[in-house]
Amino acid sequence: MEQKRHLRVLSKHWETDDTVTFTLEPTDGKPFDYLPGQYLSLIFVSNGQEQRRAYSFSSCPGVDPHPAITVKRVPNGEFSNYLLQHVEPGDVLESIEPNGLFLLPKKGVQNLFFIAAGGGITPVLSQLKSLLLQHTPKAQRIILFYANRDSRSTIFKQQIDQWIELFPDRFECVYFFSREKNAAHALYRHLNNELLEDMLHRYFQGRITAADRRNTRFYLCAPVPMMRMARMTLRVLDFPDEHIRQETFLPEKPPVPRPRDTSILHHISISGLDGATEFQTYEGETILDAALRQGIALPYTCKSGVCFTCLARCTSGQVEVAFTEASKQEGPGSMVNTCIGYAVSEKVALEF
Ligand SMILES: Cc1cc2nc3c(=O)[nH]c(=O)nc-3n(C[C@H](O)[C@H](O)[C@H](O)COP(=O)(O)OP(=O)(O)OC[C@H]3O[C@@H](n4cnc5c(N)ncnc54)[C@H](O)[C@@H]3O)c2cc1C
Ligand code: FES
């Protein structure tokens, strides 16, 4: 039901001491479509088990000749370390088609704020390339708040510094360094709610109007506590929630598996992939796990409710979606994450 792709590594470039960009090329020569802000789900096999990891594109279609992903090492992380240490030009990686909803607005808006930290710059870089190097209205203002330890650990700093020089009327960047004083375009501060509020007030010259709120969008890609702080600050300033998008690399807490009761079964029907299929879940088993257990290849990546690869529309029945913060019961018309979705009704129909 899922389309697998194979991508040859064309180049491997160290961006910082712990981050590498891989440029890729599909081995089948077929088009490889993605949008700025989307990610690639790589498939690995470890101890006979399939494992997947998402990596956002740092490249931008129409700007860069080849798709590229940028991987930052996670201490003790299985696949980030494998990619950095062992994957070289000429190697072939397996993936599914690009995915993701961290997308730029379809219509141009006046102000676009990006708040990124560390590896969270990756999808933002792709979006900035699209905004700055493709067709952007001159009046649009793009502001990046980018938090890191210091200049040396700041991924894509050289590229961003060039844009600061090249596009002084359209692009502004403020770096927040926790361990470096007196760097250019940088504050030696942690970005907290007070500072963010202050910076936004300064940007809007002390008064944020209803028109400013309509004409501004925010894109967040940083650790969850920083994104929560930013969201709360934006809420206090009355920016509408639907004007804030965020990409989460890792949930704050992993989902907790539920005890399974194999004596209670739910019937699931799936449509919309290349054909219809039906299977059963046990009580306490996610819809995705039940499908995979029975050899049905539903799409997924993170299995923890943050990437949306597994999203399907519920067309009948009831599903409980167990996010770590809160569970929600969803019915017909709602989108549900099958990786953290449990059938509640005896029958559930989903459309991909
Ligand atoms: C939509 C999406 C886009 C992503 N884009 C990128 C990207 O562009 N570049 C990139 O480098 N990564 C990205 N990630 C994260 C990536 O998918 C992996 O989670 C990451 O590389 C860690 O995988 P691992 O196998 O090395 O670590 P694992 O073996 O899975 O984890 C090892 C340990 O590290 C912890 N851990 C895992 N990830 C992190 C983290 N990011 N920060 C702190 N602790 C962590 C885990 O909780 C665990 O305890 C993205 C994730 C998502 C969901
Ligand atoms: S697989 Fe990532 S949200 Fe379900």
C-alpha cells in the first residue's frame, strides 16, 4: 500500500562537528516531488526489525538540483550516528515518498517569523530558500530567531549570514547564543517569553494591530519546551493559533503502550491507498500496530504522534487518539493518527 523509494547518496558534507548534509538522487530516475518544509522518512533494519526516522529536507525544490537532508547527531541515537559514521557517497538509502504539513502559506503574507533551535533549522532553511530565492513579494518581511550554543555549532550560519547581507530589506536574523558574547547579529541570551514578547513589540513598533495579526505567520521548529513557550507568548499577544505552525522532531514523552485484551476485537476498513483492505485490532492495540502485525503496509514514520505520516480521515466509527498531553475521541470527518489511534467502536472506517 506504500510506495518505497531508493535514493543514492551523491555527497556528504559536514556542516558542523555533529551535523551532516547528504544530497540524494532517486535510483529509478523518476521524479521526486517534495515541498519546502517536508521530510523524508528513511527505513532501516535493526535486529531484523524495521525502524524509520524522519529527516527534513534542507534543500528546496526549484532552487537546489538535488534533494538533501541534514542530520544532527543525537548522543547515543541509533540511526543519526549510523548515518554520520557509516553512510557514504554511493550508498543507497530506502525511504517512502516525502511527507509533512509544515508548509508555507499558499498566499503571500506580509510578515513571516521563524523560530528555530539547533537541528530545527533544517526545514526552515528549505522554506527560507523558497521565500528568498524564488518569487517573493518585495514587501514581505522574513524574520528568523535562531537559538544555539555558539557560532561554531550553528548549522547553516554562513548561508544565513550571506542572506542577511544580500536581503537587508526583506530578511532579518537574530541569533541567540547561550555561550558566546559579542557575536554579530546575536544576543547572548536564552530566548524566553519576556524577550520574545519584547522583540515582537519592538518589531511592530509598540502596537500590534488586528491587521498585523491577520498578516503574520509563525513557524516553529525547536525542542518542545521552547515551542510551548513561543506558543504561549503568541497567545498572550492574541496571534491566532491557526497562524502558528510547528514541526516536532521528538515528543516530550514517548507514547505508553496499553495492555492488550485479545478477547475484544475491532473491525477496521481502510480505503484510499491503492485499494481497500480490512483487518482487526485487539483492544489496547493501535490501528497502525494491528495493521503491521498482519502484514498490511500502512504509512508511518515516528510512531509517536508528531510527524503525521500516518494521518487518515475517519469516515465512520470512533477512534481515541492518545497524544501524550491528552487523549481525544474522534469521529467521522476527523483526521486521526493511526500510530496512536485506538478503535473505540466495534467498526471503524478510515480513508488515507
Ligand atoms: C517530522 C520530523 C522531522 C525531523 N527532521 C530531522 C532533521 O531534519 N534532522 C535531524 O537530525 N533530525 C530530524 N528528526 C529527528 C529524527 O527523525 C530522529 O528522531 C533523530 O535523528 C534521532 O534518531 P536516532 O535513531 O539517532 O535516535 P534514537 O535511537 O531514536 O534515540 C536515542 C535517544 O535519544 C533521544 N532523542 C532522540 N532524538 C532526539 C533529539 N532530536 N533530541 C534529543 N534527544 C533525542 C531519544 O529519546 C532516545 O532516548 C525529525 C523528526 C521528525 C518527527
Ligand atoms: S507515524 Fe508519525 S504521527 Fe503517526
